[in-house]
Amino acid sequence: MQRLVLLFAVLIVPATAGSATVPPPPELAAKSWVLMDAASGSVLVDQQGSQRLPPASLTKLMTAHVAAMELQRGRLKEDDVVLISEKAWRMGGSKMFVMVGDKVAVKDLLRGIIVQSGNDASIALAEHIAGGEETFAAMMNQEAKRLGLANSFFMNATGWPDPNHYSSALDMARLARAIILEDPLHYALYKEKEFVWNGIKQPNRNLLLWRDASVDGLKTGHTEEAGYCLVASANRNGQRLIAVVFGTDSESARATETATLLGYGFNFFDSKTFFKKGQTVQTVDVWKGAVRSVKAGVAVDFSVALPKRASEAYKTRVVLKADDVVAPVAAGATLGRVELLSADGKIVMQAPLVALETVEEGGFFRRMWDGIRLFFRGLFG
């Protein structure tokens, strides 16, 4: 639950492309596409982003993410050895080229999944983690639910076509954001351009890794039904965007259309962090406490993507929940909210203002004296 809060606790009403300062987004030769600001989760462009479509090998983003979460929990180690089953070896489609009976380290299988898009590596790791691909798919769907991926359901670890296996551009953007924020260590694998296994060197199919130095991930996908799909992320001058394109008609087109979407975002939006998680936004007076005040801030970074030419016109405002805060105050208790206001005073974003520390009750005389002061304060306003 803690990671769910990390991703979605902030209520965001982003500035849209319909704003007077931002031109309309580009029309792409694709079935659906989404552009997202990674820092805030603001959706900058959404063209049929919730449409359920076959994700092909984009599925492997979830396969790798589930494995990464198991590594974080200590239930899986990078040096663990995986015995390759006949099912994994026989699997068609793109391959890492592991052989039945091989013993392969988890860290190598991860590269086989992420860089080479190996179906054999995906099944082998799924079987190792869950005992079988079907059970692993259930783990994938549990993770999808935790991340709020309402238009995704996984039947397998590879993206092999199945009428009940689907995702959406918006869900893939959210999944990519989770990968970037929750496991930065393994995110580095997504920018590797090639991987050699069993004497076979295979390039990463994400052409943008060669065309744009700011692009450092994530994954391609292709089947006849899905078309050519791409989830890409780029970081320019500290601003990270995530672009997802479903259903283009060629490998080159998916790279070109995705680059167009990223270019639009970087040209017309600024990603701004007004307050960092744990930063003191305001000091709030406390009555009847062991100390006279409490530091208050936000539980997650207070970030948003704004129209580039108007971003300086946005201001923040703190609204307290009550005039008087009385001890005890628990760390994390909501004391009010932080608002982001546009130039015309409209609220475009808000998040809870929370206590950053605990304040215990004061001694008897402090409580008695503050009680008297509060009484007269209320009496005389």
C-alpha cells in the first residue's frame, strides 16, 4: 500500500493541451497514444489511452517489474540459478536462446527479457518465481491492481496473443512510471543496447536508444494483431517524460511517432516540483504540546507539468484544516492542504499538508495555561 500512495496520493488537474499557451498535440499514425510527466503522473496527451488493446511484448514490462519487486522483497536474488524447462525452451517468438536444462542466473534472464525480449527467458523466470506461468500471471494481475491499471489483464508472461490478454496506453504509462520510481537500480537495464547470450548478440529493438541520447528505456512490442508498439522514456535537463504508442504499422514508424510525442512534451511543458517529500512547507502552531509548533509538509513530491510559457504564473497556497491545532499530533496527521493556483486563481492541483513529526502532549501546567488562552481566544475571537 505504501507504494500505491507514492504513485497516486496527489490530486492533479493538469494544464491541458487545450490551454491558450499550448498548441494541440500531434496526430500520430497509431491506434492510441499517451504522454505522461513522470514526476507528477500528469497526463499531457491522451488519445484513446484507456482503449483495451493487445500489448504484445510490452507485457514483459510487467514481467520484469514483478521480478524486480520480488528482488526488493528478498524473495529472489540476482545470482539465483534458474533451471530452464522444456516449455521455456520450446516457446516460439523472440528468444534469448536459452537451452533446455541450462542453469541461468536471474540477472541474465532479466537482460534476456528487457534487452532481447526473450519469450523463453520470460517463461523461465515466471516458472522460477511462481512455480508456473499461470500462477505468475496471477501475480502480474495483483500488481496491476495495486498500481491502479484498470484496463489491463495478463494471461501470460510474454504477451503471446490471447483474447483475454490486454492492456492500454495509459496503463502502460503508469506501469513505466512505477518501474522508474520504484526500482531505479534495475531501470538502468532498459537503456542497454545489446546483450550477448549463447554466442548470439541481439540488439535492443528500441531504435530511439540510438537516435536520441535522452531516451533511456523502455520496451517494444509487436504482433500482427497489436501492430508495432513502444513505451519510451526520456530525461532532458532533469525533466522526464513517458510516451506510449500502440498500433503503428512498422518498426521505424513506432520510433518516429514516439519521438514526435516526446518532442511535443519537451517543447511545450515544464515539469516543476514545488515541494519535495519531507520538506517543511510551513510551521504550524500547536497548543497544549510539549513544543510550540510542528513542521508540516507533503507526503509525496508536490510536482506537476505546466505549460512552458506560463509556468511562472502558478503560485502555491497553504490552507489549514483548523485554526487551532491541539496536541497530541501524530506524524503524518493531516493538518490542511497545499494548493497550486493558476494566474486567474483556479486550483489546478492539491495535496494534503501533513505533520512531519510527532508532538506529544505538554505537561500539566502547559495544558492548563493553553486551555485558558484558548478559552479567551474563543470568547473574544
